[in-house]
Amino acid sequence: MSTTPAGDVRDELLRAAVAAPSVHNTQPWQFRFRGWVVEVHRDRTRELPAEDPDRRMLFLSLGAAALNLRVAAARLGYGTDTRTVLDRSRPDLVAEVELLAPGPETEELRALAPYLHLRRTNRQPYGDRRVPPEIRSLLELTARVEGAELEWAEAPARRRWLQLASSDAGVLDDLDPARSAERRRWVGGARAGDGVPRSALGPRSERGAAAVRDMAATPEDENRAVATFEPQPQLAVLSTRHDGRVDWLRAGQAMERVLLEATAQGLSTSLLNQAIEHDELRWLINDPLGPWRRPQTIIRFGYGPLVPPTPRRPIADVLLACPEPEVPPKQGSDGRGTEGAS
């Protein structure tokens, strides 16, 4: 076995990683190869201090990229060991994905590989067809495999509650100049390599609030076509038991695995994270009659039309060079360094 993956292997891994969803499609990640370990780094120039002050959504995005690395590695015949990194000397390094011999979950992850580049955030209206119970159960199990829980909002009152919380969050967003400025930077218009282009915003709701995030950032974005969205959206809350950076990374991997499995089952998906981004609204996402968990994202499922992909950065832009190893000074015959000797 060579000391590092071949160039085509590295390229395939990176193409999969950058296909992951990220908040406002900021793609806030960078990667470095150290032997057979892929390091996942945060890119601080692409973070959202106003909209994502505690960096929850940043770490969900990084977790999604790590899951895509695992899936791509499985397609190439490798197993993986994923480790969260908390190292003050390397604050931007958040996770490591080590390539190993195939393991027990390699085949399961390999089955998701065809959907890495087919997954889309679909903000279009969905049809009235309900997700079958067996697929719902499969998606619940998929989240559980990654250490998270997926809870379906079955009761109409519960769905309405989630929509109201999301609507309130949208009002708070619009009243915050810093959030609005960040959104204008990343959303709307034509986008070449990142951000959410106007073509991916979907239509405006014809009948008030709908279970889809309206991310319009400019008057031009507001002037979109209108459409009628499904009156009974199919929503589920993905949550974890605890609520820290390790849990956010785990939730990101669970979220992406659920999204890929949903794509494999012919489902359309979109995310409603606006209420979770506000501390004063996040606690309202919990089911008052259910077990107390930490909500990390709300996912809308259904059957919608095909939509084009959003832009992605070239893999060369996200690849960090491996630093040159330190060379120790030459040793003299007495064991002392010769630096400075004539």
C-alpha cells in the first residue's frame, strides 16, 4: 500500500465532499491529505457570524462533508474511521476521516454513492403523495445509525407549530441588518461557484407562509413567480441527545445520510433551519409530549419536480497543501547541532 492515495482517488473524494449541503451554500470547508487520513478543516472566511453565531450550522455542514467522504471512500473500496478533533493548537481542524480496509458498513455506504451528486435542496412545491410508512421507518433507522433521532411531525397541530416558529424566525431575520447583509452576500442573482442563485430559490407562496424557507435577499429576488405549496407538508426533526460541537458534527453526518437515503428512495428534500438558528425559538421545536432532545435541523420531505444543482467550488480551491516536514538540524560528532558553525 502506498504512503498516500493516488491523485484520482483524492479527486473523487474531494468531489464528493464539496457536493455536501452547507448553510447558504457557503461551502465553508477545506481538506488536507496526510497519508491515508483526510483532514476536514473549517474555512473561517466563509462563516456567518450574524446568522450562525454559535457555528451550529457550520459544523452541520462540515459533518455532511465528512459523511460524503465516507460514502466516496466506500465506493472506492475503503472502510473509514471518522474522528472528531478538538485541538487548540490546530483550531481549524475539526475531523479526520482515515481510509482503512473495508469494514461492516462499507457496503451500506457504497449503496448511497450513486446519489452523492443527485441530492438537491428542492424549494419547489411538492405533490400530495405521502411518504410510505416503510420509507419513513428506513429514514428513522438511517439517522439512528449515525447517533441521531429523526422524529416525524405527524399531528397537524405539531406541523403548524413548526411552521409558525419558522415564520417567526423569518421575521426576526428580516429585522436584523447584519443577517440581511450576510444573506445578500451569499443569496440571489447569478452564482458561479458558491452561494444560492436566484434560480434555486423556488417560487413564493401564493397563500402566505409555507413549509419552505424563503431566502430572498433583494427586491429582485422577491419578484419571483408564485405557486401553491402542499397544505400538509411532511416534516421531521433531526435531533441529538446533547448539544455541542461534537454533536453538531454527528448531526451533520446523520442529516446527510438521511438526505442521501431519501434521494435513493425518490424523495425531494429541503431544510427549514431558521428557527433553530435563533436561541429564543429553538426550544419550541421540541415535541412537548416527547423525549427532550436537542433539535439540529428540520427536514421537509415529499415528491417534487427535478431541480438543477447549485454551483460548487473547484476542488483545487478547497485542497490545503501538506506543510513541509520540519528538518532537524545536523548533528555534530558530540551530538550537538551544527547550526551556526563555520
